[in-house]
Amino acid sequence: MSTAPVAKVSKKIPELQHRNFRDDEFWKKIPAWASVTRDQFGDHLWQLKNSIRKVDQVKKVLGNLVSDEIVKDIEEGQKITPMNIRITPYIFALIDWKDPINDPLRKQFLPLGSQFLPDHPYYKEDSLHEDEDSPVPMLTHRYPDKVLFLPTTLCPVYCSYCTRSRLIGGSTEAVEKESYGANQKNWDKVFDYIAKNPLIEDVVISGGDSYMLTPDQIRYIGESLLKIPHIRRIRYATKGIAIFPMKITSDEAWFQALKDVHAFGRSFGKQVVIHTHFSSPKEITKWSVLAMDKLFQEGFIVRNQAVLQTGVNDSVDEMVLLIRQLSYMNIQPYYVYLHDMVPGCEHFRTTLKEAEELEKAMRGTTAGFNTPTFVCDLPGGGGKRHVASYEYYDEENGISIWTAPYVKPGAVFAYFDPIHKLSPEAQERWKDPKVYEKMIEDAKNHVIQKLGK
Ligand SMILES: *Cc1c(COP(=O)(O)O)cnc(C)c1O
Ligand code: SF4
């Protein structure tokens, strides 16, 4: 029997806390923005112009609010992280600068050198094999009836843990990239491929982030896809609502383009929805509610995909609060992902056991349709699987073995827990490739025998 601790609901969060949406002028605590008015702060152009893109801006904007140690630590972080810095003033001002070390927003967008851990030996830049499953550039076709289209490599913020750090944003000290921006030249080839494959009904438009597409590009992509007879559903994926709600409320040309595509789809019975990415209740304010009210009034369905991260949303209380607040704003919590095994994110990852326990504790706290599915997107391209559906789990050594019968028949996949969360003896085993390769082989054989192959 396992003796692992079971996640408990601590009741730290008052039952109705999720109905409080912060509406104070929190940005005025940032010295450089002390006299910025609500109207200015709510203007998407002001947000764009004042986005933080370099470490010296952090110091310039914060002045004495940030210590030299923290600035130095951020500089060290820039030498390791595969992602550029880009943070909207909205998110930057929501960071608790009295306690930046523990702040979940700072952790996501401004990594500290001192918090990085060595990469797991099985980390891969393209952990999910998106390039391998790509029939034409910018498109991943892994499942029979749905595809993933990456029309841009730009985002309004850069997350230090991005699963596509190999492509997204500009080169960093740690990684050279061939980012293609929003290169429209290749899009027609993608539409051609989709048009020639009648099984495809569903297109995820991601990136990068759809927020970075111009109104014309939003229209061009939406209309081109919706005109293909067999396409029934498209989803624009953007972290925007979470980190830059002012674009929804004040960029009328952009919002109009989105509305037009939505109306165009509906006019012949096709779905146009938005998938967004809130990770922490700390990102949610009255500004989020204003953006969502506007989207809801236009009839948009919005769903959320979060990544499970240590110190961001890995407690039952934070997760329940996140789910309740999203639901309250009419955002449907869709997925919570176990962290992908990509470079520079070992300090963020949880074990599979932690994810399973959190899932058990959270289920039952609200409506079933607002209860996210906890999934592991299998390294090697097996696709998304429910966290409890592994074939075998060597908890001691942090090795789980999975199959994906429909997506990759006959193949077995492995996911690994972060080494620093294992017992000291297990950590020792992970120092010797001969030892850990044997452990993985044994775990796989266990499953192959079980399945009778
Ligand atoms: C996630 C993903 C999709 C969409 O999957 P859903 O489970 O329907 O959200 C499609 N293609 C690829 C390659 C994906 O990674
Ligand atoms: S918004 Fe998405 S694609 Fe962009 S950096 Fe963050 S995780 Fe990566």
C-alpha cells in the first residue's frame, strides 16, 4: 500500500472569496506608474507600449521597490531561460513586489537564476514531437479529426516555461531560434493540406498567441478555414484574456474581426470559440470580468487550459479558487496539464502522484462541466491522456508508462517525475544512465507483458 499523503482541503479560502474581483488601482504602487490613470491603464496601446522587455526596465520601473539581489537574480535567470522577457504592465503590477520570490506571476514570467534546477535527462526541446507529426510547416496533425495550426511565433507575454520555447519569441543567451513571426506565406499551404484531408473537422489556431495576429489576419485565417466544407469547429488560442484583458475591452478593430469570424461561422452552423490560459487566481481581476462580459454578451464560448505548476497552482485551495473564479466569469475550465518535459522548467514540475491527488481533491467542488480534466500530454507524441490512465507507475523512481491505442497503436510512452521530488536513494539512481535506463526498460517491459505483446 502506498503511504503518500493525500491532498487535503484546508478551508483557508472562504467559500465566497471567488466572487471578489480585485478592482483597486494596484498599478499605482509601481513608482513609474503612480500617476497613470484608470483610462490610460485600460488602453491596450498604453499596455503594449509599456510592456517590460528587458531587465533594466524592471529596475527602472520599480525603483527602490526591488532589491539589487532580486534584479541580479533575474539577470542570472536570463542566462538560463529559453524565453525572452515580455510582460504586460497589467501582470507586472499584479506581482507582489514585497515578496517577489514566492509570487506565482513573477515565477511564470521573470524566472530567478537561483530557482532553476538542472534539466531532467529526458528533456527534449520538442518533447511532444510536434515537428515529427507535422505534414506541412506550422501544422501538427496527430489526431485523426483535429489539427494544431501555429500561424505565429509571437506572444503578448513570454512564459518562461513555454512548451514551444524552441520556436516562440526571439533567441536568448541559452537558445538560438528560427522564429518565423506571423509569416503569412506558408498559411495557404496549411489551408490546402486541411482542404485535402476530409477527416479534419477541428482546427486549433495557436502559436504563439492569436492575440498577436492583426485584425486582417484573424479574418483571413478564420474565413479560409470556415470555408473548407468539412471544417466544423475552430478555436483561437490565446493567453490574452488572462494577461492582457484591455485588448478585448479597448482594441475595437481587433475585437470586431473576432466578432465577424464568429458571426461568419454561425451563419452556416460552425463553431468559433476561444481557448485561454489562466494559471493562477492572482491573474484574475475586475478587468478580466469586463473582458469576459464583453465576450459573453457576443456569445463567445471561452475555455481555459492551465498548466500545473509548483508554487503557482499546486495547492487544493489555489486550484479550487481558480476553477470557481473562471466558472463565475463564464470561462469553462477545460484542461489542467501535467507540465511538459521541456528545458528550463524542472523547478515547476510536479509528480504524477501530486496531479492525481489534486484531481481527486478538487473533483466535486463545482459543476461537472466546470471541472477540468487533468491530463498528461505524452512525451513522444502520444497525445493527451487522463492523469489516472497510465498503464504502470513506479512511484519510487518517478517513472510512468502509458499507451495511446488510438493515436499511436502498439507504442508505449514514458513520463518522468521531477528528480528532486524523489527519495534520496532514487535520486542517486538517476545519476547513473546505466541504472536509470534499466529501470525504464523494466517499467516498459512490465506494460508490454501486461498487454500481452
Ligand atoms: C491539444 C492538441 C489538439 C487539440 O486537442 P483537444 O484535446 O481536442 O483539445 C490537437 N492537436 C494537437 C497536436 C494537440 O496537441
Ligand atoms: S503564451 Fe503560450 S505560446 Fe506564448 S510563451 Fe506563453 S506558453 Fe508559450
